Amino acid sequence: MAVKGFYHLADSWYREELKNAPYVDVITIGLYEDDNGTDGEFEIKWSKLNNEIVAHLEAFNDSWVALNQCLDLIQSLKDAKNITPDECVKLLLKLGYKDYTNRENPKTSS
């Protein structure tokens, strides 16, 4: 059975990817299986726009199922104004989403 979860790039061990990214931060949200597979993912990205950092949703056509299963999140975001990545993480945890963020480099952890 798939579990609703997320990965927060800025909190991960590979956050250095943000240095050259066209966005400031990203949270990947989806339906995850025990075998590390996914039934669909979408992302909330934060980008600079007119001297502000704004969130935007990115969803490809194979993520429609995940979006439909995450309507609790979408409904909670409808009144959010300028939500930050940290506020979004708190909201996801409050809604019961599992944090799958990889905080330790698997090559260096013992």
C-alpha cells in the first residue's frame, strides 16, 4: 500500500544541487511504496519572481493519481499566502505525510 510522503531538498544531504538550480527550494510529494517505488509524484518549487520567493506546483501527466490522493494538502494550501518551504513541511507532517528526506550521505554514514 502506498504511503503519502515527501522529500525536502534543502534539508537533504544533496542540497548542494540548489546552488545551480533555477529554483530556491523544492519539496517532492508523492505516493511511495515499501520497495522504494512510487505511484506518482509532484513538486512544489520556490522560485525568485519579481524580487519575491514564490511557490509553484509542478505536476507531470503521470502524477494525476498522486494529486488526487493528496487533495488534503491542496485544500490546506488554498488559503496559504507566501508559504515557505519550512511551513510547507510542517503542514505535510501535520497532515500525516511521512518525511523521506535523506539527511545523511549513504556513502559516508556508517
